[in-house]
Amino acid sequence: MNIGVQHAVAPLVLAQQKKWFEEEFAKHNAKVNWLEVQGGPPQFDAILTNRLDLAVTGNTPVITAQMADIPFKEIAVASTGSKNNALLVQKGSPIKSVEQLKGKKIAVAKATSGYDMLFRLINKAGLKPGDIQTIQLTADDAKAAFISGSVDAWAIGEPYLSTSVVNDGATVLADGSNINYISPAFHVARTKFAEEHPDLVTAYLKVLEKTLQWQNKNFDEAVKIYSEGTKLNADVVKSVIKNVSFATLPVSDDFVKGQQELAQFLLNEKAINKLVDPSKVVDNTYMKQALEDIKNNK
């Protein structure tokens, strides 16, 4: 089985470092292959070409993948953070409110959760999309533009958010918590793999839930492992964990509703060309079984 991984602060990476997936899947006579893929869209490309079976991704790539008819199941919620995306301004910036962004340049990557959050914040502040200048940049290019001052603000998620705040003194102008906006991540599985190997999908989720429980009980050790693996300092790692709010949960109706709102927003912004129904890809069977197994010490 092939699991997607990124150099990130996440329970999946912690379990990889501890080789807990290998231990669990050995019970099923299954071997783990790790596929390093950066970002949601490349992960879904790998799912489409049968190179990837399980992965964790943000809320927006799930919508665009569904629109593209990629065969996958959304099997669990991976995080529930409202502060894992934010609007940043430079240290000492005269901009003190979202309203003051009128006419300003804002770096953002289209069709990301940061993009969605940005326009929700703009709307809440009484501004229209045309009142701001969005500069479409990848995270690394946006960081350079932000540091140089060629943009006035940056809509970005973790770990860039915490790195900029902790290391560079950037200021959070606003984040999802200002508008009750949750930016979740989801665990996804290639449909055919999940249907043929439900026991392995359940085992995958069991490892993640047990890892999260271990992280909560051994926080300092977890921070050290993340720091070594990502080359981020401990304060940044702690900030990321706090902002992201990791979880291993079934996909509730509230999360489906949030995804439906996101799909409508992306359609309005012409980031997708047809409306999808996010409930169609949700399958909580595996997560419920994983929690039951853990409860019964299986």
C-alpha cells in the first residue's frame, strides 16, 4: 500500500518516524511504501494513476478532485483548526484592520483554503473582491514578496504562518477565528483500494488516532521529533500544533455543510466549473470501525 507524505507537522509524519504504520500493517501481511508528494493536487494526480492509496489533504483540493471525477473517498477529518490560515502583515505595518486593505496588494494562491478565507474576511469587512489586488503566488514566492515588501499582506496557512510570525515577527491581521471559519483537512483513500482492502484503511486510521493520543501525552518528545524532521524550531512547531488542531474524526454533517459552502464559493470565483456535492465522497465506515477497535483494544 502507498501512503502519501509531506515534510510537515502532522501525526501521519510522527507515525512514519516511529514506524507505527509498518508495525500495524505487518499484522495484515501488508508492506508500506511512502510516496512524497507536495500538496493536494499532486496527491490526487497520484491517486488517479493508482500510485497513491492513502493521504491527508486540505479542504479545497478535495473539492477540485471531486470536480475532476477522481475516484476517492473522504474517510476522516484530520484537523479542525480555525487559526491555521491567516492574513499576515509585515512587522510594523500601518495596516491594523481588514478594512484598511482596500487598494492593497495581497499575496495568495488561488483555490487554497487561504484564498477562501481571504475573501470571507474581505466580505465581512464590507469590501468587494475588486477592492483589493490579489497577487497569485506559490507559498515560497509569496514569502519572498512578503519579506521584500512588494505585497502589503499575505493570506497563508501552516507552517508558513507560524514561521513568519515566530521567526520574522509578522503580525496576524485576522484569521479564521474572526469569522468562525474552520479550515479542516481530510484523510482520503483511493476508492478501489478502500473497497478491496477495508481492513487496511481501518488500520491506517487506528494508527493515526493512537499517534494523536501519544502526541497529546508526550508533547515535548513529539515537538522534538517534528523539529528534527522539518528543520523548524520548537516554538514554530508548537504554534503549528496549536493552530491546526489535529483530530481523527468521522466527517460530520457540519463538515459536509462547510465543504458545500466552499464548493459554492469556488464556483462563484470560477476556480471550478461545476458544482459538486461533497457528501457524495464521504464514507465514515472506516473511521467508525477504527474507533470501535481502539475502544475494544483490538
